[in-house]
Amino acid sequence: MTRFPEQWDDGTDPASPEHQVHWYDERTVIIRQALRTNFEGPFIYLLLGTKRALLLDTGTGDAKLRPIVDELLTGQELIVAHTHSHGDHVGGDAEFENVVGRSAEDVAAYFGITDWPNDVVELDLGDRVLDIVPIPGHHASHIAVYDRATRLLFSGDSLYPGRLYVFDWAAFRASIRRLAAFVAAGNPVEWIVGAHIELTKRPGEDYEMGSAVHPDEHVLQLRPDVLTELAQVLDEAGPEPFRIVRDHFIVYPV
């Protein structure tokens, strides 16, 4: 079993399946919706515990996700939540029951976050504890999820190899600062895994917006020092938003 595949489905094969399914380990599934179904090509994560399982995001809704998830479960109660509530992350919600709500208030209520966005709360799936970290800025309801077992940090659209669209500059700067502090406070990260790939292997080079083919694609996984770098460049940037191009991400105010 390899931690990450050598290459994800990058849209070049029209006969590829609608979802690429990869087992990171025996309890962690990474699912990529094929670019041929939607140019966003979002990554979806299924984290299995002994009692419950967390499905993080449901994709764009252009490809059936429920049959795949049902095959991967082994009797656990399924929690369906989102890194945030943009359409390419909640499009498949109608396939599932008991989906966590989409607003920051809904997310806070479900996970028991009383001081949004400052609280970090635990979610126990059964012999697998996750930390839920609110990180608004890209979206008001955005969260990161830290898995203590694998030391994976699921960062959604707040950090991935691509264009980090920032809708609330002050909130985003504060959130990334808090997230970096959470890691530095004794929550070691092996890999950061986000929701998209929008960069090529060439430093700071992105694909044209809306591209459904990604030749020579950047890897999904990022080292934890990329989070440190993002926090540093945002601190140095100051209160006025502007575009920042780095090797592994592009800060993109909108």
C-alpha cells in the first residue's frame, strides 16, 4: 500500500472512472472526483473509526458518490460534514441522510464549538480521535480536520497546491495563524491534504481556470512547513489583500 498514488486522474483519459479511490491506510480513503465530470476535480475524504465514519465533503454532485461510500463502510454510523459549504463541496449532499448543516452556526452547533472560531473540539469516531479546527476566511463555515492517528491535516480550500481564494482577508490571516499555532503546540503533521490541485509541477504555475485536463500535475500532499510559510507570508503581507505567488500555493484575494 502506497501512501499516495504516483499520479491522480488528471482528466486526460476519457474512459477513467468518475471517482478515483485510494486507500492511504486501512482506515483512510482518499477519493478524487474525476476532472472529466467537473473541472474542480475535488478531493473527498472518508475516515473510518470503529463506531463512526466521517465523510468530509460530497463533491460537486456531477458523479454518484453514495454507492462508493456504501461499499467502503463496514457498519459504522456515517457522519457527512464539509470542509466548507461552497457548491463543489456540498453538491452530493442529497445522496445522504443526516448531513451536517452548511452555515458556521450549524457547524458549530453540531460539533459543540461554543466559541467560534477560537475553539478546537474533539470528534471521536471510535478508537480514532479527530480535532475540528474552525478556519474561516475562504468561507465563513470553513474547518480543518486533524487526524491524530495518521497525523494528516485536512485543510479543504484554505491550503492546497493551487489558488487559495480569500474572501475575508482578516479572517483568513487570523485562521492560518491559529492553525499554524495549533500544529506548533504539539499536534505534529506528516502531510497537509487539501481539496484540489490547481498547480503544475513547475513552481507557482497554475492551470488556466476551468481547465479539465491537468498534465504534469503537482502532487496533492504538502509538507507542514508549507503551512508555516503561508502563515509567515500572510503576516508579512499586512492588512491589505494582494496576490502572492509561492512554489506550492497562490494566495488569491477575491
